[in-house]
Amino acid sequence: MRFLPCFFLLTVALPSWAGGLDDPFGTEAMAPLKVSPSLAARVGEAPCATALPATALTALEAVDLALCNHPQTREVWASARVQAALVGVARAGWLPNLDASASATRFQYDDGSYNRRSAALTLSWLLIDFGQRSANVENAQQLLNAAAATQDATVQSLFLAALQTYYTAQATQAAVISASEAERSAREAYQAADARYNVGVATPADRLQAQTALSQATLNRIRAEGEARNGLGALANALGFEAQQKIVLAELPALPAELAFQKEVDAMIAEAQARRPDLKAAEAQLKAAEASVDLARAQGRPTVSLAAGPSWQNSAGVVTQGGSIGLTLNVPIFTGFDTTYRVRSAAAQADVRAAQRDRIKNQIALDVWRAYQSLTTATQSLKTSADLVASAEQSERVALGRYKAGVGTVLDLLSAQSALASARLQRIQAQLDWNVYRATLAQSMGALDYTLLQPAAEGRP
């Protein structure tokens, strides 16, 4: 009979040794990918980027660098791994505990002394707890789901921020080109006014006005160059480098021929509510809170435990060996209303999580609505700004030709040049807005990933 506990211990312990003691519950596999589950395809294609490419930096490469180097991606990934390990802690409650103890005592009396040595091996196993461990595992699993969804939401926010910074840096460089073109036009106007003044067919006022316009254009170009340098510094910082890091940007990508996207707003909102990771995180938090209510209730219920193990003792040369096995029923009769208030607290926390879930759900609808309307406006502005630049360029050419021919005034020429410079800047802003709001709409729908940086598909924002 005394060998029965030892045999029982071996049958319990062997599966654990066979499964591996490093991670018997496979919690490492539960943790999401280091970057984000939604970006798994891209992660599988290329290693995490840590250095600037030798060629001009594209938007896709900028996002790679931002996600790989940003401390917040490491933070949320580590948080997810913490919660995955806590799932293992919860599942460990289903397994028995095996404890070894040993003692040695020397007794001293007037007529002599003797030694006592003892050892014991004890198996304890909680057999029945009326749902306490199940609720604990469910709570840990839902918190892991929430951590994974939070990681995905954080990565999408960083993705959008990297794109915004990259597109802004591109726009500031385009503004330098526009300002340089405006300066060139202003210099040409000044040269024309100076030539007419030198032959006596223009007034000094014409020459001074043209010179003032040239100086203003030069000042605008200098300011644009400063903004471009600041834009590159901000981009370098977003990518995890020092602000003075030299970065060469790729040219602005060609916009798709057809900019229209045909989707009903209601359908987009419904899709967003099904895909948004922050809403998934809120849902998981609510389920975890509901599991906490079950856990609090179960903590006030009876438990049945098994205890078994061999023992050995040597006392004054007398050796005794034995073993024991037994069941223990623990029935909490009165706990000072501890269980009652724990259940109330857990239920109130579940109500908090439900309210947070509903608030996020409403916010998602607003996010999609705003992003959709902003992208619609940006799309219309992009088309109109192209017509505006074309007409402004033609107007400037006509005004310059008329002034050189002596049938136009310098004010007409300077006004046309100013309108052209303004039209070019509006075109640059429209392109920036379209790129940013397109990414913003994708992020508001929970669909921001690397496919956005590929050629736009029909019907995709």
C-alpha cells in the first residue's frame, strides 16, 4: 500500500517531463508576432529593418523602420508575452503540486542524547473547485486576446504616424521645388522689367515691384528649404534615428488614374466594427471581466483536494516508513461577506468594460465617418487642384508674354505668378491630404497594412 502513492506520482510526473519543462503549456506560441498579427505576411517576407537602405527611402521601407525600431512596438509585444505567461500560470492550477520536506533534530537530555531524521514526499491535487480554475483560465485567455488586439491597434497607429511623417517630408520637399519654380518665374519677371526699364518703356515702379516680388520668392524658397530639413529631421526621429541623419526620399508615387472609391458608409462602419483591434480588445476585456465574476463566485464554493505521499523517519536508531492518501473537503461557511463584495466588485467592473466597449463602438462609427468625408473632400480637391495648376500656368505664360510685348502691366504679371505659386502649393497640399486621409480611413477601419502601399485596387480607399 505504501508504494501506491509513489507509483501515482510517477504517472503524473512523466507527462510533464515528456512535454518539456521549459514551456509545457506552449505559451510562447500563444503570444502574437513581434510586430503585429495583421502584418504577418510582410514579416515573413523580410527581416526586421534596422538600417536605412542604400537607395532612396520608400514609404514601405519607412514603415518597416518605424515599426522595427520604435520602443512602443517592443513594449506592447512584451506586454502580450507577459499575459501569455499568465495563461500558463492559470493552467498550472489544474496540475498537482509535489513537495519534498526533510528535517534533522538532535535532542539533548541529562542522561544522554539522540538524533531524529525524517523525510516526506507529498502530492496535493485540487480535484473539484466548482469552476474556479476554469474561470481563472478564461480570464487569463481573454486578457491575452485583449493584449494581442491592443498590440495590433498600437502597431496600426504607429503605421499611420510613420506614413503621415513620411508624406509630410515628401510634401515639404515638393514645396521646395514649387518655391524654386516661383523664384525662377519671379526672376524672369524682374529681368523683363529691368530690360524694359533700361530701354525707357517701363517705370521705376515696375522694376521695384518686380524686384520686391523676386526677393519675396527667394525668402519663400529659403523658408521652404528650412521646413524640408525639419521634415526630414522629424522623419529620422520617427524611424528611430537621430534628427541629423541624412535621408534621401523616393519620388512621390504616381497617383492612380481613377481616384473614386465606391463603398456605402454604413457598410464601411459595419466592417470597421468587425475589424477594429481596439474594439476587439474591449470585447476581450469585457469577457475577461465576466470570467472574473464567475471566479469570484467560485471562490466562495467548496473544494475537494487529494493529498498523498510516502514518509520516512529515523528516531534514535528506530526507522519507520509509511505512506498516506486522503481526501479533504473544504466548505467555506462564513467569510465575513468577502465573497459577496468580491462578486459585486467584479460585476461592477464588467459593467465598466461593457460601457467602454459601447463607447469605442460609437467612436469607431465617428472615426470612419470623418475619415470617409475627409477622403472624399481630398479626392475632389486633388482633381480640382490639377485643373487649377494647369489654368494658372497658362495664365502666367500669357501675362509674361503680354508684359514682354508691352501690352500688359507688371501688376498683371505678378498677380498671375502669385496665383500660380499658390496653385502649386494647393496641389501639393491636396496630394498630401489624399495620401494621409486614405491611410487614415484604412486605419479607422482596422485595415491599415502593407497592401495600402501597393497600387490601389478598384473599390479600395
